[in-house]
Amino acid sequence: MGTTINLDRVRLFNYLRLILFASVLIYYFRPIADLFYNFDRAVIPLAKNHFHFVRPVGVMGESDVCDFTTFYASGLLNRERLTKYHNIDVYDAILLTQTVDRLIAPMRTIEVYSIQYPPMLFALTTPLSYFDLYTAWRIWFFASAICLAIAFLCIASSALQTRPLLLSGLFICFANVAVIQDLIVGQTTTFEAAIIAISLRLLINRNYFLAGLIAGTSFFKLQQALIILIPGFCLGRSKFFYGCFLSVIFEGLLSTYIVGYNNVLNFIETNYLSEITHSYVGLNEICSMANFRAMLHSLPGDISHASTISALVYILCCIASIWLWVKLYPALQKVSGQAFELIASVSTIALVYFSMHGYLYDYLLMIVPALWLYIWSTTDDNRYTTWQSIIRLLIALLTFALPFLILTNVDLMHAESTDVGYELRFFFGTIIFLFFAIAAIFIEFKQDKRKALVSK
């Protein structure tokens, strides 16, 4: 009798998930269709005519450019260093801005542009400079899309063996506005997502040296590197360190070869000028970010210490992440077969949102916790109580709908005159997501206690 009731409850929750997921897809069908329609009918034609890469903002030719335009210009600048002027400072903001001006002529820039990426970036952008801008963007676009697919497959690889229909989630990933923005503006977060996902999968397989070797390239995007470095060093320790150290040494030698020893030092100076002294006006404006730091900055009253407060919170998040991996993970591992995935979900959510330098496109890294929490919340319903199953149902619904919620809720409401509402949505949305990720860990511990009581 108990088994029949349990099976009926499992069947009921399966039907509920199916109905809710179908409702979400039906409700968001039009926004998704519009997204892909606009990409095909607007973005591609604009890119072919170069209007995608430079956007007029004034009647006298003043223009703004997308991120890929500055990446491409940096490649042109380094190519010029390799072929003509060997002492060029490729990190010089004035030289880069002049290169952008030549690239978008007769339009002209209205601000100073600077590259804050490590010299490894030039290993990607310099070869692209031998192509025209549109062709280079297409190559970058498809490489980014492949990296996202690799990230998805690495995260879901264990579950895909028994649940091949999870592959359909790859379409949902590409319907995420954070992913779309990254692909369109030509950002680099998809590359970082692939690095993190591959390294996490290697950590799960306990291949710590190779995980460190791959994770060492995460310094490509410094502000997100701790997402993989913290679990790597906590679990892999010396083996991970040796792999990471070897990777960093290779990157240093490659960087010196590509941009020269002097430009490796110029990279450090440029970041100091940009982040510490704020010498370049308009660069890394907090109001354009989408993280805790930007939320504090947007609040009424002009919190003058917003950056200091957010830095302290970020440090606390790093300490909490280390505690999760060192103390909580071993205990959870004894009672749950998905301990790694659940701890990584909580850590990733916190380190993405509370990062000091985060934009909308960086939210594509939420694919890691969203996919792992979805897999956990849709597996083995018969092992959980009714209330636990209800919470799991809510987690499954949230993770399934998350890309669509971001798609339709990042724009300002008509009544809002500031970006407060925009930032508060990210804040409360992330806190709810983090709460459910923590709840999943508590449910696993409670599940173990319930089994212990039943056995007695």
C-alpha cells in the first residue's frame, strides 16, 4: 500500500512538472520567437553593413562601438607591433582608441577605450585581424557558440547517459538573453564558461592535474577565475596546483612571445589606471554593471562606499565558498550522490553575482547551477517526502524558467526613471536562486536523517 501511494505521488509530480514546463514554454514562445527573428532580420544585416559594430549617437559622427570592435582593434594594434613598430604599447588606451577611430572612419569615438584582459587575449584577436571585421565577428560568434555547447555537455554529461532529452535544454540556453548579448557584442564569457565547465567535470572525475591545467586558463577572465580555482585548490590541492602552475607558466611564455615582455608589464599598469585610479573616464562604469556592487550604487542616497562594501561582501563569499568545499562537501558527499554539483551550484551563484566586475552577459555562467539544480530536482522523487518533493518542484520550475525570466525582466519599467528597479530584480532574483540552492543541500541532509530513522 505504501509503495503504491509513493508511486502515485511520483507520477503526480511528474505530471505537474510536465504541465508547468509546457505552460512556461507556451507563455514565453512569442518572446523567444521575437528574439531569434530579430537576430536574423536585424543583427545579421546590421553586422554585414558594419552598423552592428559602430552605433551613431550624435549628429556630428560621434559613435559608440560594441566590445568586439575593441577586441578586433587590439588585434590590429598588435599586428602592427609585430610587423612595423616593435615597441608599441598595445595596452595604451590612446593608441587603441586611435585604432578604433581608423577602423570606424568616417565615424569617430566619443570615449577612450582600453583592453583590460591578460595578454593571452591577443593570441585570439591577432589572427582575427587578418580577416575583415564582419568575417572576424562571425568566426568569434561560432567559436563562442561552440564553447557554450561544450559547457552544457560537460555539465550535463553524467545525466545525459540516462536522460538524452536533456539535450533540448541547449536550445533554452541559447534563448537566454545573457547568452544572446554575449554572442552579439562579441564578449568572452562563453570561453570562460567552457573552461570552468571542463575543469569542473575533470574535478568530478578526480583528474586533478588536468583540471588544474585547464583551470589555469581561467585567468583569461580574472574576475570569474575563482569560480573554478577555489574548488580546484580545495579538492585537488598539490596535483591541481602543479597543473595550474604549469598552465600559468606556459601562458606567461606565450604572452611574452605574442605581445613582448614590456606589454606584459603594461597590462598590470593599465589595470591599475583603470580600476584603482579610474584614469579613463567612462570605462567600467558601475551603473552599467549587473551585480551587488551596482545594486548598492543605484540605491537612493548615493552610497559613497558601495565599492568597499561590495568588496568586503565578495571576500566573505570567497571565504564561505572555501568553507563549503573544505567542511561541508565531505559531509554531504557521504549522504548524497550529487554533493559536488550542489556545493558548486551555491558557490557559483554567489561568486557570479557578488563579483566586483559583472555585466549582464556574465550571467550565462548561471548555466552551471541552473542545469545541475534542474537535474537534481527532477531525479528520484520516490526518495523524498511530500514537502521535500514540493520544494524540489519549485526548484525545477525556477531553474527551467530562469532563462525566460531574464529574457523578459531585465528592461526598466516605464515608470522607473533610474536603474534601481533593474538592479533590484537581479538582486532579489539571485537571492531567491541562492536560497533554493542552499535548500537543496538541506534537503539532502534531511533525507539522510529520514533514512536513518526508517532503518531504526
